[in-house]
Amino acid sequence: MRRTLLPLDTGVNRPWCYHLAMQSDHQETPLTADQRARVATLLGREPRGLRAIPVADTLGEPLVIRVASVVDEKPFPTLYWLVGAELCLRIDRLEAAGWIAQLQDRVDASNALQQAMLDDHARHREERLSFLSDVERQLLSEKGMQAALDERGIGGISEPTRIRCLHTWYAAHLVTPNTIGRLVDELLVEGEYLATD
């Protein structure tokens, strides 16, 4: 398990998180039964295709999980899931306050943001493909399903300049920085109403 330490006060220790996430000597260790059980508790169900916990807080509490890109012999394009309860609540509150639409308006008005999102999706597709096993690649090829991964980016999004869910963008951002995640970072720092009860 890659341990990325993220204190959940008003902000996340981004430089440390990214430093750890980018270490080339990283070796995944098998998840323990306790880790799997904790992820199931956070999700409210057994996780399908759980492969790793790439981001955890300072106490080891899972914040982001990585799942297989092939589950039950079908493509599963959402690679990273946000599972940390407090962080999910903060993102829920952003979405409830209408921030998906407000950020989408900013993206629609900016060619630079649109291009940055396209670049984010391309990097994410490469990252997702790097986790595919030879068996998964063969299965996708034989069943003609590789396009389901090749044509979808962060969060399984097929429309590359649309924001569908802040949770998936932010989960991916905590592993590999992205444009929408950076905008969410700004909102999390600014939003006093986002504090948990």
C-alpha cells in the first residue's frame, strides 16, 4: 500500500502527497483483511475490484481507493474512488451548493481550462492502462471492449470537458494532480461552510 499522508484540517498537504505518490520505487503490498473491511465500511458495501489504497490520512484511514479496470470480465473505467468520510462530506457540500455548475461555467468560458482537462484525461488514461494486467488486456482485446477504457477519462467520463462529479475528479487529483482538483482545493480552503459538524 502506498501511504500518502494527508491531514484533513483546512487543507491537504499537497506537496508531500504528490512527492510520495510519484516515487518510482513504489511497491504495492497486499491489502490486509482489516483494510478491506474498513473500505467496505466506508463504502457501505463490499468494494468491487479493490486493488490498493493509494491515499490515506496520517492515521492510515483510507481516503482514496484504486479499483481494477476490469471487474467481472467487463471494463470498469473509474480507477479512483474517494472514500474518506470527512472529505466526501466536504465534496458533497460543494456539490449541493451548486459548484459543479459554477465550475462548469468557468471551464466553458476558458479554452485553457478545457485544454488542461483534455491533458488530465490523457494522463489518467495512461495511468489506468499501466495498471492493467496482461490477462486483463487480452480479455478486453478478445471481447472488443478496450475502447471502453481508451475513450473514457477521469471518473469514466466520455465528454472530456464536462464535470460530472467532483468526488471522482478529487480522488484522481489526490493521486495525480489535475485541473478540477486544483479548483476544488481552492474551494475547500475558502469554504467555511464546508467544515464538518
